[in-house]
Amino acid sequence: MYTVLSEIKKSPVAMRDAFCSALTAAADADANVVYLDADLVSAFGMKPFFQKFPDRAIECGIAEANMVGVAAGLSAAGKIPFAHSFGCFTSRRACDQIMISCAYAKLNVRLIGSDPGITAAHNGGTHMPFEDMGVLRSIPGITLIDATDPVMLGDLVSQLASDKYYGVYYLRFPRKTAKAVYSAGSAFEIGRGSVLRDGADVTVIASGIMVAEALVAAETLAAEGISARVADVFTWKPIDRELIAKSAAETGAIVTAENHNVVGGLYAAVSEVTAATVPVPVERVGIEDRFGQVGGEDFLAREYGLTAEHIVAAAKTAISRKK
């Protein structure tokens, strides 16, 4: 269903280009697919979609809450709307509309949050969503996805543009370059994680940009005689409880790695599962309840502890806590 590349390096395809290509193909196949944007058409690389489908592309301006309301109305009329802004605005500014107009109303809306966490980089703290998934996770019935690379993103967009899924979906990913993890043609199941590397001593559960870091960390640990399992749990809600419980039972220790505040994020979601199923030590690599700041992504990764080296240290701590 999916294969992992032998060498992890930057993808030649930008995430926004993969999104535009997949959504354009979906719109070719289904006239109900529509796209809404909040004054970021150029920045998000969606000009080709606007040019090809001028009657199905809506520029809503810097009015994210209104955009989500419009998306809800389009859904009620039978359309499949994809509504985009930076993740900080899609989640925080439009939270009430997502809750009431979309989820409570049981409509069919796809919400796109770009540049999550440190990938907002030089846009700085005001535009740096460390909390977007946590803000939305308590909304009943919502599905939350942290896409890993362009291959996964293209597959997920194609699925979400079909009639296979119904409901409210929030999909987050960087606009620009991400590291390529999966081979072309890989396919994914929403709600089910992907085990990328087996291991017996500890499981690293990661998503988004942290998956590549987890794979690097596993290589470092292997050189030291530590066997680390790596799982890409790209769906945070509904989370893959079976994979988490199985990994907890088989490896006895877990590390979560997320480009997000550890409060209310992947660490919280995984810990909720282990506490209720197979209690084991769970260490975390994520943003420790801080605001963002201006900087390059490499600097920010070091500043907020989101590197392979931090995963290695957390894995060793988790193993040391085993009974």
C-alpha cells in the first residue's frame, strides 16, 4: 500500500504544488469540487486552479470565518468545498464556524491549514500555529490530518475530494518543500497509521515533518544497538488506537514527535490511548507550551527541540523508564 524511500531528502515537488495538482485532477473528475481561499491564492500556488475553474474558485479575502461559513453553505448545496488559509487562521479565527456551521450542522467540508508549527518560519509567532490541532481536536466528529510529504498529500486530497468520505476534515501541511518519505504511488488509509520501520525496544510515533526526523533518529539508535520502531500516525483524530496499543505492548516504551504544542496535541492523544489500554512510559518531542518566533526552519527546529537528536534522547529516556 505504501513504500518508504531508501534515502530521505527534500522532495523536488513543493507541498502546495502537490495539493494544487491533486485538487485540479479531482475537480476535472467531479464538478462538485470547489475551492475557497482567504487572500493567499498566489502564496499557496493556486492560480492554476483559479484559471482553469473560475466558476469554482472563490477568493474570500482576509475573512476566514466568513470563508468557512461560505464553505458550509456550499456543502449544504451539495458541493465538496476545500477552504484554505494559514493554519493559525483556519483554526483560531474560524473555530466557531467550524464547530457550529460545519460540525454541528453535520456538513461535508474540507479545511486546509498551511504552514503549521515551525514551517511558518519567517512569518513569525503570530502566523505560527503550534496549537491548531489542539484547538480543533475537541470538536465532535472532526477528522484531523498532518500530511507527511507530497506523495501522501496528493493521495489524501484525491480521497477527500471523492464521495468516499463525508464530514469535517482539517488537513495541515507546509506550503513549500518537505522531505520526501514515500515512493510515488503509495496509498494511505485515513485513520490508520503506517509502520515505516519495525523495532523492539521503543516506538517513535510521529507525523508531518517529524516523520523524517524519526527515521534519522532510528538509524542513530540502531548504530548504538537500540531497535526503534517508527510509525507515521498522520491521522490525529480518529487516532489509530490499535497501532498504538500494539506498539506499546510489543516495545514497552513510546516517544511522540510532533510539530505542535505538546498540550492537546499528539502526545496528549497517544497518552490517552496508552493510559486506557497498555500503560507504558511515553516521552515527548514537541513544542513545550511556547509561542513562535521569526526564524529559518532549521533554527526553529533546534530552538524548539524538534530534531532527530531530541528524538534519540527521548527514546533513551523512555527505555530507561521501563519496569
